[in-house]
Amino acid sequence: MSGHESPGISGARGVPGDGRSGRRIRIAIAGNPNSGKSTVFNALTGAHQTVGNWPGVTVERKEGNFEYRGHNVTVVDLPGTYSLSACSLDEQVAHNYLVEEAPDGVVAIVDASDLKRSLYLVEQLLELGARVIIDLNMSDIARSRGIEINAKALSRILGVPVVTTTASKGSGIEELKRLMHDLVRAPRPAFRLDYGEDLEAAIARLTALVGANVAPAGITSRWLVLRLLEGERGEIHHVAAEKRAELTAALDETVAGLERHWGRDMGTMIAERRFAFLSGLERECVRQPPELVGRPTRSDRADRVLTSNWLGVPIFLLMMGLAFQLVFRIGTPLAGLVDRGFALLERLVVAAQGALHAPEWVSSLLAHGLINGVGSVLVFLPNIFILFLVIGVLEDSGYMARAALVMDRFMHALGLHGKSFIPMMMGFGCCVPAILACRTLESRKDRLLTILIVPFMSCSARLVIYTLFAAAFFPRHQGLVVFSLYLLGILLAVLTARIFRSFLLREDVAPLIIELPPYHVPVLKHLLRHAAFRSGMFVRKAGTIIAGAAVALWALAHLPWGVAYASQATVIGRVGTLLAPVFAPAGFGNWESAVSLLAGVVAKEVVVGTLGTLCGSGPGGLTSALHAMFTPVSAYAFMAMSLIYTPCIATIAAIRRETNWRWAALSAGYSLVLGWLVAVMIYQLGRLVVH
Amino acid sequence: MPLAEARVGMRARVCEIRAGRAIKGRLLGLGLVPGVEVRVVRRTRRGPVVVAREGCRIVLGTGMGERIIVEEQLENPDRAGPGQ
């Protein structure tokens, strides 16, 4: 076979194998989730890595590089996948990268403890025509089970280099680097799986029909035909346009004929043939002492407790409670520090204005508008950072998969996915990271649904409002009142899930199908790097929007020139007066409430701040002012409204980023209407009961 | 029998998977194809089932247990794969 038949493989970056100094070599790392892929990636690239997102999707993309003999090798960490079919977002990303960007080669991480499943992916890589190095990762599990693998035999049968590494100890990494460096000069793999007489005949017939010229140059027509047979009909765009109709007809006929002949579907048949081959390969290459086969591992013993039928749920709730304690016990004092920092900054700006004789509106814009507005959101950064750290621990330790398992049945009854529980729990802290956490859901509809219900979880910002009103109106039942609002939020989330599931997102819940990875001790360095990246995104995206909104609000509370700041005569005061009658049926038809709700869209705790500015000259004054404006019933209605109505801008922005404007608008509009309805209902019913 | 009715600890051979292409694809990736032998690790009434296939533990969420048809394997002479 000729090794360099596809000049497109490295594009304009140079001819493969010319060994010219400084040429960039691009190699992807592929492997199953939890196969030790990131450990190998870290061992290869050390600190030279960047984290970003794959274009257009919210799957994280890690890239790094290392120097080897004067060559710069770029390593792209593909999302962990079990196959290259396009079932999940991760698989699509991996597949598109390999086909469209055609890296110079692929390092396939193979977990020695489950060779067959790991090789299922390798087999697909080879079929795609990629130059592959197999990195046999000797995990602790494989070792403890006494598994031995004949790497030579594996290399001979598949026709690719095999290197054994223990990435955690760094052994085998130098050899892997050498193989990666040499890979561009290696010929294309000659591997070809025999699918059996009937299927091979069909493949030959269809391949002839496709012809030789498929684009891009990195793929082969045999691979394309197999993809089409597996049902990935979208791949037909690789074929010349004039042949497509004929090919589709031939495909339909072939698939129907063979399925009738076998009595089972094509996809299963192809997978079965692959697994049959891999089983044979496994028999050939793997040795394991019979007494160690099927012996329960340490993870199994831990799971007997952690996921047991009786203790699984209580332990999960305990873990979540603990996570919350961490987020708030450690995060809140730090948040206080940030808050004081911003207050200091504000005072500095005002002082500087005095010293520099700058116009007063400049310092007011900076201090009251920008610093105050942005500060009130960035205050939550410590909580969010710790939240991400805690989630990182849950993810990396392997517990997250168990949480989904123990909650699956309950969530299923609600029309939600087992994994939806995690974003919902996080929503009690802050909805922004909670919405980002919905990425872990594979099915688009499950993801959308979870994103829509997350804002009904009472986040820590709403707690600020509850605390103020509960203390003012229900001093003897504060805890109960606040708790009832948390319950109301959950109830509405469940109701919303039901409504949207039956109208807009009609589809059965995608069943939870996940692997329980063995438990790991997380690595602190990776946890910190990850949490920093995720919270950095929060600062950038939320910060820009909030800054704009804060300035706008400031301007509206000042204009027109000459009227008192934040009085009824200002633009915002007039808007409040205009809106107030809308809220009259809910019992709070005063302009101050309307303005504070409007301002609360910037961030929900701004509701309290605005009320303070508008009608309270000091904390004691605010309470008595509130008593003049609200009755206990209308106060409760107002709290319910604050919980339910349009989520804050940061949340809407997060929803937009994870979905699109239409869903963000739907979420904002739906919750506004729902909030109004619930508030009116509470006030009207409450009045009947009280009087 | 459906996997949902298998008892914990049972060795079972997968006979049939009644599901759409997307779900089947995910199961295939995890090595669950007809012919493969699994051990039932955890099962709850009408809840998820956990099976062990060689080294890996796979969660099959609520509702999946009814869609996977298995037969009990009484003898288990060696760990040879399903073959053909």
C-alpha cells in the first residue's frame, strides 16, 4: 500500500515526513471516558496547554504541545468517546475533528482492563484511515486484576505501534513522544476488518458506486460506505452530488435485503461483527489468572454502600448538603472580602473626584453605576469558584455518575433525566454555573428542559430578598417562610418540566446510559485549573453584560437632568409609575416595587438594594417603609414574584450562550407570566383567608 | 426474560436490544451487543439496573431494563467471549 496517497492530510503546513525542522505536527488523543486520557495528555504536555471550547458547541477543548528533537508537536485532546458514531455531542466533535481537520495521527488510549471496549474505538479509527499509535494504559485496576497483555501480538494483528505507559508514574511517555514524532512518516494503516461474505459483497458493490473521489482526501470510500450502512446518512455529502440519488436507492435496497435475510438490523450486525473480531483479538492477546476474573474491585465494595438501594439516596443528599456547606461556609466570608474591596474602590473613586475636581456625574457613574453594579455580581465569584471546585471533585472522583444513578428513578418520574438533578441542586447556589452544568446531558431536549427549570431553584441572590421580607413581616416564622419558598420553586420546576415535556419538548426521556468509572482521588492541580477556567468564563461573560446594564440603570435613575437621584420624577420613576398598576392585583401596586423588580433583572439581590435607595434612609427606615407599602400577604406574594419572575441577566445570558436567543426569550417571558400569575393567586387567595 | 426481571448476581447473555438507533449506538459503544455476557450488579424495582461486563460497570437507566432481553447463563466454564 502506498503511504502518502493523500496529500491533503497536512495541508499547507508541509509535506508529511520531510522532517524539516520546526514543522508542526498535530496529533489527536482519543479514548474512552475515564481511560486515563487526560493523565496521558498532562504527562505529554505538562503546563503547556490551553483550555477552550470546540467551535459552536460547549464541549471543552484542550490543546497542548511539546518539543521533540526540534519539532513542535501539538496535541489535541478529543472528548472521551466510546465510538465515532454521532450519538452524542462529544462523539460528533471527535468525529468532525478527525474527518474535517485530519490530524497527522491519533494516539488511542487503550485501557488494559477492558481491551475489547477500548479497541472498538481504535477499530473505527483504523477504518477511518488514521495513523494510529495504541497507548496501552496500565491502570491500577488492570494491575490489581492481574491482567497481562501481549503488546507485540496486538501490534502485529492491528498493524500499528503499541506502547505501554503508566502515565501517573510517567513511564513510557518518552517512548510515546518518539512514536508520535515518527508517526507522520508512518504509512497509512493496512488494517481491514472482514465483515463476512454477505456484508463484504454489499460493501464492494456500494464502494464501486461511490467511486474513488470522495472529499475530503483523508477518508476512504470503504469507510464512507460503512458509515452509510450504519445509518449515518448525513455522510452522503462526501459523495459527488450526481451520484447521491443512485447511491441512496442502492443503500436502501441493500439494507432492507440484508436485514430481512438476518432478521436483525444493520447497525447491530456491523457492531456484532466488530465485537466478534475484538473478542478473538482479546483471546489472542490478554492473559489473566483465572482466580482474579470477576473478583470485586475496591470500587465495587465502595459502591455496595454508596449506591445501595437503601443508603444510596441518603448518602447522596448528605454529600450535597456537605457541598453546600463548603460553598457557603468558605465562600461567603470570602465574598464579604470582595464586597469590602468594591466598597473601598467606590470610596476611592469618590475621594479622587474631590481631589481632581472632576464633574460629580463621572464619579457617580463610576461609583454608583459601574462599581456598584459589577461589584454586586462579582461578589459571588468566591462562591462560584468553590462551587466549581466541589463539582470538579465530584466529577473527577467518579461520584457524579453514582449520583445520577441513585437519583435516576425519582427524576424519571418527573419526566427528567437522572443527570438533571445535579444542575438543579447547583441552582440553589447560583443558576449561572447550574445552566453550564446542563452540558453533561446528552439529549438536546433533556438539556433544554433542564435549562428551563433551573431558574426556579432559589439561588443565593433570592435568599437576600427572602431574608429581608421574612424578617420584616414574619419575624416568628422566618425559617418556615423561606423554606416554603424553596419548596414552591421546586414545585414550579416540576410543573414546568411536565408542561414543556408534553407540549414543546415532546420526547421520551433519553434513558440514562453511563459507565460507573472506578473511584479516583482527584488531582488538586487539575481541579484548580478547571475551576479557574470555568469561573473565568463567568467573570468575562456575565461581567460585560452586567456592566452595561448597571450603567444603563444608573443613567435612567438620573435622567432627566436636575431631578433628585432615584426619585419618582426620574425616567425610572416614571417607568415604575407606569408599570405599577400591573402589579396591583398581586398586592404591590406601588412604583417602588415595580422599579425594584425591574432593576432586579440585573441581579436579583438588586431588588433589595433598589428598595433601599428608593424608600429607605437606613436599614431601620426600610423596614418601616416596607410596612407602609406591604401587608404580610402582599409581602409573601412579592417574595414569590421575586423567586419566579424573569431570571437575572447573567442567567439569561448563560441560557442564550448554551442554547439561543429564542430559548432565552422563552425562559424570560414564561417565568414573568408564571411569576405574575402565582403572585396574583397568592395575594387574592391569601386575602380571602386572612379576612 | 427482560433484564429488569433478572436477579442480582445473575450471569446473563444479552439476546436482544429493543431500542432506537441512538440508544443502541450508545450501548454498542459500551460493549453491550447481543451475545455478550453480563452480570447483574444492582437492580431496583422499576428503577435503573447496573450490570458488569468484564471490567466495566454500566448503568442502564429507568426503563432500559424492559428493553434488553437476556437469558440466564447457568454454566460459566471460562471467560471466553461470545464468539459467533
